Amino acid sequence: MPAEGGKTDMERIGLFSEMEYITVDDKYLPPYNRPFNEAASKNRQMLPGGTKVMSSLQAGYFDPQFVRIFEGEGYINLNQVRRRFMMEEAKKNLSKAFVPSSGEKKSSGLGSYYGTIGGPVPFFSVQVKPKDKYEPPGKNLYTNPGKKGTGYGYANITIGKQLSHSADFYDAPKLNYKKNNEEHHRLQKGSPFKLNLYPREYFDTNPYFLEKPLPPIKREEKKESLLSPFKPSSPGKKETEEERILPNTF
């Protein structure tokens, strides 16, 4: 700490110093007494001069005099400028202009090969190629006209022949099934073969079905309850009058 009237350590060394305060000892002005935009109330203000009416006179524009774009410029001939440019470009040519040996050939119409490089293509020729003599094919298959009738109850109307009548027994399907079943059981040599690895469904239709038999039911042993009350072997002895009076003497 500096002594009274002395300098601080920072001022004595000279490397660092405390910054001065800007608003120290300034007079305080309240905001309601502070003037706002003083320049607006002093000297002359901007006078616009009123509105202008649209017209073709000079008073309808902002400028006092009509300003031309090309005023005071010399006249330029565009044809003369083009000729000068063409003459400068012609000086860059080393020799005369290229002229082909033969003139351009123009086609005489669609499908013409005149003026092309390769000439006509024989594969695209319009001439008819030689062909063998046409031989007409043989005659088609002849059929009889359609027969009239619906087919029910009329003979020889369909494409095939009429079926011949054959007698049939009344119980022929039942007898044939019985005969085939007996022949089938005769050819069997044992019970039907069952494979243990046959695929099964993951969930059975019966959720309570078990392949293994259930273990026997365990029955709890019932303990015999004591019906008669407990009785001690010998009853307790009663105290005498002398034992009650003198308990510590005995």
C-alpha cells in the first residue's frame, strides 16, 4: 500500500498503470432535461419545394436542363468501321484463300449417290433380286359340313364314333372295391411301417398331451392327532402352612 501522498508500486515501476476514468467529475444531466436533435431547431431546414406534376416540359424532370447522351460526339459511319476491321483481318492471312480442286457437287434428289465419297452401295440397290419360281402349296384339308343337332339323343353327330352299349352290374363299384381291398390286405406282410423321425409340428393340437407317462401321485402322510389331553405322570405336591411361613429354613 502506498503511503499518504505517495505513489503506488505500479506507478513507481512504470510497467503498468491504472487506466483513467472517463466520467469522473462530470456534471450529471437528467434525461428529461437533455436536448434531443438540437440541429433540427437551428438555422434553415430542408425545403422540398412542393410536388411536381407529370408533364413533357422540363419542369417535370429533376434536372433543370435536358441532358443528351451523345452530345458533342463525332459522327461514326458503321460501314467504314466494318471495312477497317476486315482490312486488318485480311493482313493476318499468310496466303490466298483456300479454294478446293473441284467444285461442290450437289445431290440430284433423294436416294442419289452423286457427290458422295463412297459411291453407290450394291446392298441398297432397288433392282429386283432373282427368285425361284413360285410353287403354290397343296390343297387344304377338306371336312364335311357340320351336322345338325345338339348331341343329346342323336347318334353319329360328334367327331368320334357312337359308343357301344355294355351292361353293368348294379353294385359293381362296391364289389370291385371289396375285391381290391382283400387283395391289398393279402399282399401285406405285417403292420404298416412307422418312422420315428417323421416330422411333427412344433406345437401339438392338445397342449396337455405328454408322450411319457405321468409319475405316480405322491400322497402326504397324515399324522395321527392326539385326541386325549396331556396328563403328567404324577401331580404336583401342595405346600404346607409351615413351608409358607418359613421358606428358607428347609
